[in-house]
Amino acid sequence: MQKKAFWNDPRYRAWFFQVLAVLLAGGFFASIAANTVANLNQLNVASGFGFLQHTAGFGISQTLIEYSEASTYGRAFLVALLNTLLVAGIGIVCATVLGFLVGIARLSSNWLVAKLATVYIETFRNIPLLLQILFWYTAVLSNLPAPRDSMQFGGMLLNKRGLYAPAPVGEPGFEYVMLAFAVALLGIIILRRLSERKRMNTGAGLPVLFPGLGLVFGVPLLVFWLAGSPLHFEVPELRGFNFVGGLRAVPELLALVFALSIYTASFIAEIVRSGIQAVNWGQSEAALALGLRRPEVLRLVVVPQALRVIIPPLTSQFLNLTKNSSLAAALAYPELASVFAGTVLNQTGQAVEVLAITMAVYLSLSLLTSMAMNFYNSRIALVER
Amino acid sequence: MRKYLFMASMVASITFASAASATTLDDVKKKGFVQCGVSQGLKGFSSPDDKGGWTGIDVDLCRAIAAAIFGDAEKVKYTPLSAKERFTALQSGEIDVLSRNTTWALSRDTALGFDFRGVTYYDGQGFMVRKSSGVKSVRDLDGATVCVLMGTSTALTLADYFRSNNMKYEPITFEKDDEVVAAYESGRCDAYTTDSSGLYANRLTLKDQQEHLVLPEIISKEPLGAVVRHGDNQWGDIVSWALYAMLNAEELGVNSKNAEGMRESDNPEIRRLLGTEGKFGEGLGLPDDWAYNIIVKVGNYAEIFDRNVGKGSPLGIPRGLNALWTQGGIQYAPPIR
């Protein structure tokens, strides 16, 4: 057999082109980086990441961790990142709950409920998100009364400056209550395991719901009473211009959470509906024929199969919500895009570094969310035997 | 999203632009106009009028630069910029000069890679509050919520002032001037702070102007001036001397109406200013009648001050610090010789 020239050998050729592609791409990015550095030097613009250690000097309205004007830009970055995570976290939970409710409501056999759900979905998913954010902020929340004439319901206060609630403050002994709560949760898990085992053996499980509720409420309450009620509430008080003390959600956060969850929930609702409808009606019929009751059909047969269809597009919605939180720059909510890619960028003038960090953060947040959701997805995926 | 595209495109232009480029003056002459960065609308400084043109003292500086180069004050194109976008726009070369009520400060002069070229307007930071709040002095603002523009030296001065006086406050920051004013008007904030000229200008836009009080304290020095990229000294000189020509003209009593006749004046200082004597344009790379063109097409400093922010304008701000040094102010231009 004649020996082929090596450039005609598919093995070498494939390798050659792969290596060439990597070299070209690498060279391209290296030349961009070198060019950027050369340009910045020529423009006498400071570069590098040293600025993160410099004093920031500006104030931030909502800080979850200790922060003052004397803190560094790096600290300001953390504050902003946590604010982004806060709004994304609350938004994801609210949007998921609301989305599931509306999605199931749209399939309801009750005409009115189904139509209301349809109207909700078609309204909120077809109005641009930025407009919805501005609507909640300027049309709703800024028309609330001034702090002096706050609206009151229960112990809560609502005014132009935000939503205030009494803050629970634990006294010595409160840690036992928390411990009791943890023990109760553990008890429920054990109870479920026992019930499952008994059901596998005998066909009838143990009652879980009411003993579980008893455990989770009863035990901590008992300990709370035994420890002598070690808890008091710090009530917000009007001092000077604003209420001081208690828990507070600034109106910017409220507007953002409302808009993001209501908007994203309309998409999640459609995903849930499509997921449920993707489960063949024969599955439900078969389950009913086996004698399962309606709620059991939903819980044991329909939902587990529907989740497989729901989870991947749901992940995209979570990612969208996190990224959309950067629209907060239009309000005064101090999250990453507004504090870091706004104020910090402006003060340091280091646009390349600041934008690179900001993009890297959103990218990592998205990748982490995907990873978590993919893990969950693989747990619930169809197991073939 | 548009904002991000804009920032990203400016960053991209830093990233991809070829390292070598001609001088700004050559670029400007080649394209035939000055690209001038201004605010998105601040009455008296730079704001669009109903005919689509721009007016204001910052705008007039841009027009003076164009008049010096082309003999035509209208050869300017304006780029409205938010406080946040302005520096990146200048760094990336989107604009030739930034004339946007920008405070001269050390870090901006150095780390940002800029040069400040003279002070167009001496300003200071003040506060506005509702009369009904009963606040009479900045010292009464402990615990207040304060509306401020994002990424400005104003926000930093605010932080410094409250910190050094051991007072608490909550800053609410927006990216645009009108958003800040709207938040203050809606009652989200107890006080609104910016340069005091801005307070007077923005009070004009409030519904009930008599309801609002500008507090007497001025808590900072805010020298506002034009900014250019560091390293192109010829271009920087043109920007400085466009301003100095207008100041010298006021000092010598030359204005847009009498400049024509003053060309043959006996006063050698006036003859040098108007280009009848000496070759002072050469060093700047401009024709010798550069200053004459500025004065005829735009006016002297008194004229631009009065029609934009002074007694001839709705703002009615007194000259104060911005009067000439000969009249009790601190506006002082080096001589042309």
C-alpha cells in the first residue's frame, strides 16, 4: 500500500486545522489586549485593578453589609453585588410561585379563573419591562403618603420612603427556640421516611401532614414559652425626616421586585401550562383508573413528568430575571449596574476594567444558576431501567 | 439597554482603535466641525431649544472654539451626555472637547487622562428643600434623604460634608438630571443637592417654585470648565485661549457690536486681541483673527454670561465670583502678547 503524504492524512490534517484555529483566535485576543493597553497608555488613562483598594467616598442608600463613605471601591462592589443578588433572589422566588399559580389557573375548568389568568399573561408579557418598572416606581409608589401620614396595617407602615415592619429581636434564650425548630424539621424528615417505608411494606402510609404541622409549630412554641418568651419587636419610629429602626424595604427595591416578578411570572405561567399539557391525558386516565384521587394524580403522575418539560425553559427565565435586574439603573436602586458600572466607573474612569468585571459577574451568576438548575434537572430526569 | 450599548461601543473604540492618530486640530479641520460633549439639558449651561439648536454658556464655549478655527460659530455638533457617560466619551475620542458643567478635580486631571482648560464658571454646591419642611440650614438635614446625580463630584462632596459633620443621610442617586428633580418633587427626598447654578436652573422647572427654598450655605468649590484629552497641548491651548479671548475682550471693553470698529483702535492690547497687530494665531495653528471671530460670532464673556445665566436670562444669577478680577470677582485671563 502506498504511503500517503502526511498533509493528506485526515488525522494530521484535522489536528493541523484545530491548532491553527486556536492559534488564530488566541492571537486575535492577544492583539486586542495589547492594543487596548497601548491605547490606554497613550491616552494617559490609569489602568489595572489597583483602584479597587482606593477609598470610594460616596454613600449607598441600601447596604446589606457594613459600608461607609470611607470604604473601598472593592467594598462598594460587594455591596452592589449583594443588592443585585437580593433583588434577583426575591424576584425568582416570587416569580416562580406566582407563575405556577397563574399557569395552573389558566388550565382551570372554571371559566372566569382561566380567562383572568389569560388576561394577566397577555398583559404583562407584552408590555416592555422598563415601562413596568417605571410604572410601579413613579405611578404607584411615589404617590404614597409622606412619612408623617404613613399608611398603617398591622404593625406595618407604608409611605413614599418604603415599607417598614417591626424587626424581631431575639433575647438570650432565643437560640433554644431556633434549635427546637431545627429539631422539628429533622423530625418531619424522619417521619416521612418512616411513612414511605411503611407504605412500601404494607401499602398504607402513616399520616404525615397533621403530625408534621404539630411538630413544626408545637415544639418551638413550647420551647418559646418555657424559655420565657425571649423575643421582642423593634418598632420603626418617626425621628426627624424618616422612620428609624425596624425592617425596611426601600421603594426602589419594591418597584423592582414587583415589576420583575410580575413580568417574569407571565412567562413562567406559560411554561408551566405547556409543561402540564405536554403530559399525555392517557397518563391521568390511567392513574384515575388505578384508583388514585385527583390531587394524587397531579402530585404523583402529572407534575413529575411536567417538571421535565418545565425546568429547562424555567432556567432561562431565572437567568433573564437576574440580568433584567440591571434595569434598576433607571431607578435609584443601588445594584451592580448602577453603583459599580455607574458611579464607580464614572469616578475612576476605568471603563474597560469596570465593565469587564461587571460582565464577568453577570456571566458567573448566570452560569451558577444554570449549573444549579441542570443539577436539579438531572435529578428529576427520566430514569431508564 | 441603549446605555450599555453606548458604553460598550465606547469601550470597544478604546479597545480596537489604532494606537496612532493625528492631532485633534487636524481631525477637526478635516471633518469640518467640532464635536462637543454637552449635558442632556441643563438650563443656562447647555440645553436644546425649541428650534433644535443648543444654547447655554457651555455651548457658547464650543461655539467660540468653532469660531476660532473656522470663523463660523455654527460648525459644532453636540453630543448630549449623562454625567456617567461623559468621561468615557472623551477618552474614547467620541468628542473633541467636553464642555458640560464638569468640576475640575485632581483625579480627573490625572488618572482619567484629561486636562482641564480654564474655568468657565465658578460654582459651589448648595441644597434645595421644601419650605414646609421648616429646614433653614444644611445643619438641620441630619437623617434626611437627599437626591443627587449619579457619579458627580456633588455626590462625593455630599458624602464628605455629612461625614465630617457627623450627620446621617440617605443618598438617592439617578443617572439623569430630570430624574433627580422628579424624585425630589415627588417627595422621595427631603433635599436636592447640586451646584447652586443648577438649583436655580432646575427650580424653574418645578410646579410650584415658591414652595422651594435654596439654603444659604455653599459647601464646596466647583470650578466648572472645559476638558480635553491629556497630551494634545495644541488643542488644549485653543480651548483655553477661546475662553481667555472672551474674558480679555470683556476686560478691554470689546464686544460683538463694537469689535469691527475697535480693530483700528490705538490701544495695542486691543489690536493684539483682534489680530491687527502681531501674529498670535500662528502659535495656536489658527488664523490671526481667531479672537476677533470669537467676539463677533459669539461675544465677550459678559455677553455670554448675561444671556445664558445672568440678568438677561430667566435664571438671573448675579456675577458674584464670576465677575472680572477688576470688579470684585475672580475671573482673570492671562494677557495676549
